[in-house]
Amino acid sequence: MSETQEKDGLLFREFQPSSKEEWIEKAISDLKGADFDKRLVWKNLNDIEVQPFYTLEDRQRTLDNSGRIEEKVVNYRRIERGAANKNALALQALEEGMDGIVFEVDPSDHIEDLLEHIEPEKTALSFSLRSGVWDFSDRLFKFYSSLDLDKEKVRGYIETPLLSEFLTEGILSEQLLDDMARVTRIFEDYPRLKTLTLSGREYLDSGGSQVQEIAFSLNSVVFMVEAMKERGLDENLIFRKLNLIMAIGSEYFVEISKLRALNSLFHRVAEKYGVREPDFTLVSRSSIWTKSVLDCNTNMLRATTEAMSAILGNTNALEIDPYDRETGTSRDLSRRIAGNIATILREESYFGKVRNPVDGAYYIEELSHELAEKALELFKEIEKIGGFVEAFRKEVIQSRIAMVRTSRIKLMGRRRRVQVGVNKYPNLMERLSTEMLCREIPPSNSRTLRPRRAGLEVEWVRANTERWVEQTGRRPVVEFAAYGNLAMRKARAGFAYDFLGVGGYQMEEERSFASYLEAAESSARSGSDIVVICSSDEDYRETALDFVKEFRALDSSKVLVLAGYPEDSLEKLTRAGLDAFIHQGADIVGTLNLIHKKISGMPKKPKI
């Protein structure tokens, strides 16, 4: 030991490590009496309480069989079903650095045309089918056989609509199960070509939690294993041919832990069937739920964190959707950017260069264990009901997901869960056509799942604004009437600017007035459609009611809003003619809908 190291060792012995209890005591002291759990403990929708910090005392043993980071995670690009020249698009993708292609196959597609100049031994080739599963797979087998390929090097998967149709339409095809068994038999000697693909995307994309996604996906695995066993397949072959497609959401550490927990529990399920090393694959695809049409460029950031979560969670393959996919106008540029995300992470950020870098991280280990325990509990509960199919037909799965979805939408509406560009920090320069936006909220259906974007309700409000603009030829104008305490009026004007900007209105700069009377008279006579009163609680107590009365004496049609929530005078202000209060706990969808209803009944030219 060097002299320097010896001195450092002596120095550190002077300081005793602090216990977790001491850290909590210090945090409570700094909170000055505020509740530690309410202020610092995050209670997410998996019923897991996430602590603000973790120490050596929280150390968990690394979860068994949580997977390992692949040195080269397959980077897929999807060639959509309606594309004119699928082979040209696939070759372009390979030139741009992709190493996997997912073809959405039409019955009219010829395999020789799809795969022209593409080498199956060097590229992961997967096929998403809607119909004709046996016919296409048989042709693919004969095509591969004719090439005299090294079967160990052929990678990819065949995706059928079996599970997606059941979850979203309630249709379960026995014929399709028969076809999948036949396809598995003919490709038995292709160990890396997976023929039993199950999708778990629908759970998260319908608003479900990560615990539900893990549990229900494993329930579907048990269903598939039993269905294939009935058709004469061996358990080892079944598990070797399984491929799971999971959605990746925006809760970064939770998503890492989700995939680790899923890997671990999958192995436990396989062990119950006597399979020690299930050679299944896990494909992670960016979530629909987390994406937006409003300010869709922010989808690039969401996709990046999702890709990072998937890689650190030990996925085998990635499929990142173009950032503008939800607008229906994907371009070459957005497809190229989507593909580059994984490439940059691998080549420039060294993802995949270190084996399992999150192993031993106290927070992730704790979260992985908790997700695994809760998912296993839910998995067993569904099995007791009668299994995956029976639980779905009894609408148990749908009702569980609906409860979480309702909570998520409420949190979005109250801006407790922020989606940039959607319910907070709107892009005020953005102009969207009503065709791109959600024009009506799809009715809930307790019998099926409906994958959707989280921000549909906000989009619906924005669509109402855009229709109003088309009808009147102008955009609703918001004016901020600020007076009184400088700091508070500035703060509340900023809050209101962000809150109402989500509605797609024309936002004027804040105007400061010397008195409430001047503010009321000026804003009532201006050309604005919506007026926001901005001041302090003290000023509101003294002058808000007089402001509203003076304003309504001059104008009865404009929308009048107050930034704040003066609890002692809510009823009086409302009776005097105030339309709404905007504050931290306000529901943004309900408030903007109320504003829209009122401005829709206004004359096309505002009263001046």
C-alpha cells in the first residue's frame, strides 16, 4: 500500500458512515415538519413506494435470471404493409445501419421479391402476418431451404395476429393455433427463428401498469405452452421458439426493472415445465401510450429514454417507431432518426459494451424485486381464475387495466404526470390540422383493450380549438390582466400562460395595470376572447370580487378566468360572473372544455 493510500485510509476512519435512519432524520429536519412520505416518497401506479434514496441497508441480492445485455442488440425497422416497394425500403434500411427488418406481409407479397439482395444469415428477418400464416410460412421454409443456409445463423421471428386479435377484438382462432404449431415443427431446426410470438404491448398501450404487463404476458405464455402441448409439441421446443414483444414506456428506471423482472419470472415459469434454459427472445418496441401528436418532435426524446431502458433491461432486440408515426405522415428522415437512436447508444454511448451495468444498483435491484413479487402475485391470481383466456373472457384483465388507465388520465388532466408539449410546455408556434388530432374520445369497451395515446383528451380539446379557427377564420385570444403584488402576478401569469397555451390559443404578453379597476376596464374593452386575472391571494381578498363585477358590467360574453384558488370567496366570485379558476389542482381538460363551450357561443366579432 502506498503512503498516500495509507493516509487516505486513516482519514476515512475518522468518519463513521451514516445509517439510513440518520439520513431520514436529516431529511425530516430539512422539511421543517412536512410529512416525509407525502413530500419525498413516490407512490406509482404499481402500488410500489419508491424511496427518495437507497443505501447499503437496502441492498438486494441480484434477481436470478434477470437476463444479460446483448453485445449486439438487433435494431429493427418495420416495413409497413401498404408500402409500395418493400424490398427497396429494406435495402435502404440496411444501408443506413439497421441489422433487422420486420416485414408486414400481404398475401400478394412474394418472398423472392421481399428478400432480393438480402442475406438471411447476416440480417435478422421477421415477418408480421395478418392472414395466410401457414401458406406464407411454408413458402418461407422452402425459400430458406433452397438457399442452403447455415440454420444457426438465421434470426428473426414470425408474428401472427393471434394474441392481438384476442385482446383488441375478442377473437381467438383455434385454426391459427393449429397453424402456429405446424410452423413451429417445420422450423424446428432453425433455433434462432422464433415462431411462437406473443405480444404484451396491448397492456401498457391501453394504460395498464408494468406489473400488469408482466403478469398478463406470463399468463399468455402459459396459455400458449398449454395450447402447443395439446398439439403435440415438446416443452423444450415450445420455450425455445417463444418470442415476446413488449412495449417500453417512459418511466425510465421502472422500465429497466420491468424487463429484468419479466426475464426472471419467465425462467421460473419455464422451470415449472422442466425447462432449465428457455432460449426465448425479448423484443422491445416503443410505446404508443407515451407518444403524442402535439409537438411530436418530443417523441424523439421519449424514444431515446425508452431505448436506453430496454437495453439496460437486457432486451434482445429493439424496434423504435418514427417520431411522427402517430401523425400518419412518417418520412425518410424520421425513420432514419429512429434507427440511429440505437446505433448512437451502441457506438457512441457504449451501451452493450459492459455486461449488466445496473446489477448491484440498490434502487433498481429493489424495484426489480418488488415488481417481480407483485407480478407473480397477480399472475397466480389470474391462473386461479382459470388462466389467461378465462380471465379475459370474464373481463378481469380489462377491468384491472381500466382502473389504472383512469388513474393515469386523471393524473394527466391534473398535470401531475407531465407530457411535454401535451399537457405542459406547449409549442405555441405549432399549427395542426384537425385530421391529425383526436376528434372524439373512443368509447370504452369493457370486453376488449384499446391501445391509445395518453394525451387523447387534451388532443380532443385542441381539435375543438382548431375547428373554431376554421369556422371563424381567427384564433381565440388570451389576455392577462395583472395587477398588485409584482412577484405573484408574474408567477401566476406564467402559470396561466402555460396552462391555457395547451388549448392552442393566441397568447398575448402579460399586461400590468396600476389598479384592479384599470385592469378590469381595459381587459373588458379589449379585443380578447379570454381574460385571466393575475394577482396575489391578498389582492384577491380585497379586490377580486370588485374586479369581476366591474368587468361584467362592461362585458358579459368574454371568458373570465382567475389564476389562483381563493377558497374563501369561490362561490361569490362564481355568482358575480367568474367562469373558472386555474391552479395546481385544476383539471386542464375540464377547464379548457368549459372555455371552449363559452367561446363557441360568442359572436364571431368580440364586443369592444
